[in-house]
Amino acid sequence: MEEIPQSHPRYQSLVLRKKISEAHKAGILAESGMIAHGRGEAFDYLLGEKTTPPARKAIKAAAAQILLAKNPVISVNGNTVALSAREVVELSHKSGAKVEINLFYRTPERVDKIEKILCEEGADEVLGTNNEEYLHLNGLEGPRSHVSARGIYSADVVLVPLEDGDRAQALFDSGKIVITIDLNPLSRTARSSSITIVDNLVRALPLLIQEVEKLKGEEMYKLEEMLSDFNNPENLNDSLQAILRNYHRGVKP
Ligand code: PTJ
């Protein structure tokens, strides 16, 4: 594929597109993953392609929640690994969260490829691989319901960057605290999660890593206080307001 000139006004966005299309060609990304990315791009445009103040607030709450968890797990799909495999592994190292491959369009080939990338990035252990025996997550059917006993099945907190609505709902219904990163503040995932970071995963994950590092030594009660100050529906509304403000700025003559 042709090199993208850095002078291009849409350089960052084109770099992400290139990663996505290359991951698709390599058999890592599901076909629908490209559609999901396009939907994300549209919302990112409306957000001004910046991390908004409500997103920063949600990132702080997410970091506190991950540090308070007994068995936190980062659930990884094709899009996440195509864009942010390195950051997933770094977050896992810094926070102690496990990494589990959990695919909507699960095939053994994709699982192997995703495992290989995570291992190349330095993951200590990858759950949800083809060698593992699975348990069934209630509320889902078929391969989408397969989860690792030591991972998502027994997790108290699951970070699902970029998830489909059914699985986010099933995780929440099974009593887990669900943290998601989703550019669409209106999606079912965004609405059914405990903490929703309305931001692009490529911006949110590095900030989440920073925040985890900053809060690591904090007393438990302080982390709990941070969480009790956070209200997800209110925060989602603030993200929508940010979109509306950008929209009105844009439509002014
Ligand atoms: O790899 P698999 O098989 O697990 O499949 C993954 C996809 C993404 C195809 C599957 O989970 C799916 O169909 O997801 P949805 O229902 O299309 O939802 C994807 C959501 O992610 C949408 O709300 C998008 O706005 C959002 N999104 C897309 N790209 C990003 C994003 N959110 C944050 N950062 C992004 N880069």
C-alpha cells in the first residue's frame, strides 16, 4: 500500500484506516470490523477527534475501577488488536489485568493470529486461545458465548474496548462491572456499561495507562471516592453535549 504523506490534513485518520485494512487483509479483522471502524470514524469526527473532558473523567473512573478489581480482564477483539495491541499489553502489565481474546466472529485462524500478535507485543499470558476449555457465558449463543474460566468467566471487572451490544449486555447481566471504550455515546454498549469512555481507543488507551500509573499507589478509599463521584448516564449525556456543541459551531453561518 502507498505511503501516506504526513502533510495530508487527514493523516492520522488515514493511518488508522491503513492499519484496519491491512489487518483485514491479514485475516485478523472481521469484515464487519471495517464497518465498525467507519461508524467510529463518523462519531470521532463529530467529537472533534479529541479526548473530551467527559472522556477524561471516565478514564479516571476506569483506572480507579481496574485498580480496585480482584480479577480484571481486558477483552480483545480484531479491531482492538489491529489498532492498539501494544497498548493492551502495556495496560495489562501496568494494571495486572489479564488479556483474553473474545471474538464476535470467532474462527480458530483469527484466534491464532491475534494470539501471535499479542505474544509478539510481550503479553505474559493470553487467555481465550484455541487450546483452552471454555465455559458458557449466559445470555449468548454459539462461539460468541465462549469465555475462559480464569478470565472473563470469573472476572469482576471487564474492559471491553469496542464491543457489540449483546455481549456488553450479557457481561453486565452476569453481574460484572463493564468498562467500555466506544465512540458512539448512543450505542447499546455505551448505554449498558458501568463506565463508558466515549473516545477513540487509540487516544483513550494511552491515557488510561497513564492514569493507572498515577493512581497505583492511592489508598483504596480514595479510589472508591473517585468511583462514587462518577455517574455513567450523566457522563454519556455530557459526551453527547460535546458532539452537539461541535455540530452547532459547524452549522453557524
Ligand atoms: O473482532 P470481532 O469478531 O470480535 O468483531 C468485532 C466487531 C467490531 C466487528 C463487533 O464487535 C461489532 O460488530 O461491533 P459493532 O456492533 O459494530 O460496534 C462497534 C462500536 O465501536 C461502534 O459503536 C463504533 O462506533 C465503535 N468504534 C469503532 N471504532 C472505534 C470505536 N470506538 C472506539 N474507538 C475506535 N477506534
